Amino acid sequence: MRRLARVAVAVGLIALAVGWFLTRPQAADLTGLDAMSGDVARGAWVFDAAGCASCHSAPEAEGDALRVLSGGRGFPSPFGTFYAPNISPSPDHGIGGWTVADLANAMLVGISPDGAHYYPAFPYISYSNARLQDIADLHAFMMTLPVSEQPNRSHDVGFPFSIRRGLGLWKLLNAGKGWVIEQPATDQIERGRYLVEALGHCAECHTPRDALGGLDRDRWMRGGPVPVGKGSFPPLVPSQLKWSAEDIAYYLETGFTPDFDSAGGAMVEVIQNTSRLPPEDRAAIAAYLKTLPDGSADE
């Protein structure tokens, strides 16, 4: 019995060591980032394309206040409620002390400057395809925004999800999968892919999730239920969204549908972002959506 006990302890220690190794935070490949200088004007475009204000501005913020990234908005989920952090240039409560590399590691692999995993309520699974130059530009722009000294609010997440180290296993299942549409047929569709799959992180709402909260890439953009509460996100595959490419582009500019309705809910803020993009970007998003593989939407 003693021998069996020793074997059990040894196996347990090995399993613990393997688990600790597999769940360790791993920095992104930032080769070439040091040589990149950020362009503030292009960073403003990245900021809008990535929808930063939609999550990180204060609740009920409007107009110029959307540029004050004080955080505080709550995002309920089956795993708890996550609160957007302050990402203003405050060195004490925001990201004023972050380097470009810190921002790149956060966006590409979901790791904080002190080496902790971020929860995937921050859409780094989508942002993982962002270009390093765009991140450098975004950092340059964000450092020009107003400072907020609003302290961050802790997430309301219960055990076992409160153990951040476990997110390393979640990342093994969900991170680093690359593009969904691997070979776009045209440059325009490739542009749309970048805006939809990466910066715009559209799949974070419009793609169903599995039991662990990962995106179900086999049902890409086929809609699905709102995580908590009533309602659902609409499917965007061509068999379900029968709008023309011109209709989609117009909706992203104005919020008006071909049926003379208008955007509602969280989509209102998305339209605020996409309306500031160049017309060719909205056209590229529409072209990408029109080429998606068809499939039945989830009820």
C-alpha cells in the first residue's frame, strides 16, 4: 500500500507539473515590432475598426465621452460578469505605462504586462490575427486620448473560473487557429476578412459557442443565442442574410436596413464605429460576408 501511495503521489506531482507547464502564459512572436513607429492617424482607424470605445468607454457615454476609455461596463456571461477595464493613458489605472509590446501581447495572446492570462471576454482570439503595425499605430493613437483615473472593477467570476491559470488550457483549445476563410478570392475579400475576422471581431457575437465558451468555427457566423437573457444574434451567412452587398455596406454606414428598419441594441455602437470607416472598408466587409459558406442558422 505504501508503494502504491508513493506511486500515486509521484503521478500526481508529474500531472501537476505538466499542467503548470501547459497553462503557462506564452508571449507572442513580436519580431520586427521594435523597428515600427506608430502612426496616430492610422491608429484612429484601427481604434474604430476594432471597436475599442464600444466596450471600454463608460456606461451610457455619448459623443466625445466615447473617447474617454474609463471602463466599467459589465458583460454578463454563463461564467460570471466581466467588467471592461480602464484603458485610458492613465499610468495608475489605465495603460499609460504600457509599451507597444505590452499592448501586442494583450491583443494577440491575451497576456497582461505582469504575465497573467486575460479572460476571453477580451476578444484576443479574434485580435490574434491583427498586424503588428496596426497595433503599433493603435498604441500611438490611444496615448493621445483623455486620461481617466477611474479604478478598475474586479470581475464577478466564481470558482473554478476565477483561477486564471486554467485559462491556459482554454487557450490550448481555442487559440492560434488562424483564418477561417483561408484563401480569399480577391483583394477586396481579403480586406473584408481582416476587418471581420480580426479587427472587427464580428464572430464574437455572430458565431455560436461551445460549452466552454469557445467559438464554434464549424458554424461560423451562423448566429446564436445571447449569452445571458433573451434574444439572439442574427446569422450573417448568405442563405440567412439575403441583403445585397450594397445593402450591407449601407447598413454599416447608416444603421438603416433594406426593410426601412434601423439598428438596435449593441449594434448601434457598432454602426458608430463602422460609419467612420472609409467606404471601401464597408464594401470589403460586405464582400466578405457574401462569400461565407452557407449553413442553417441556430434557433
